[in-house]
Amino acid sequence: MRKLLSKIDYTLTFRLLLSIAMCYTGYIQNYYMSGIFGLFLAIYAIIAAKYKIGCGYNGCTYTPTYKSKEVLVEDVKHIDFTEIK
């Protein structure tokens, strides 16, 4: 079971489920724009999964990283406080 779960591409699965839902909605409501966009999204999901591009495959423009090993090298300077009355 673990092998099967490790092989599933969850980003592709989510994108394909979204595109199926959009195509189904376009078919039920007889609205072509939703169906065409769902088809486009399915094609994009398959291409993105093949080449591992886009968000979800660590390809976003901003990826936050936690740098706990970096220590501030600057010494803290003495701060004078002035009391305002």
C-alpha cells in the first residue's frame, strides 16, 4: 500500500479532478467555455506532470526556506533610550 501511495502524483490528480469537474459542468449546462477550459486544464496538467513544471512541482517563483543555521553576525549595539515627559 505504501508503494502505491508513494507513486501517486497528487498534483496531477488534483488538476485532473478539477478539469473533469469543469468538463462535466460544461456538458451538463451546455456551456462550451467551461468545457474548453477544462480540456485545456487537463492537457496542461499532463504536460506539467511530464516535465515537472509549475506550482506543485517546486517550480513556483517564490519558495520560502527556513535558515535556522544562519546566525546573526552583527553585534547588538548599545541603544540609548530617551524618556519623554
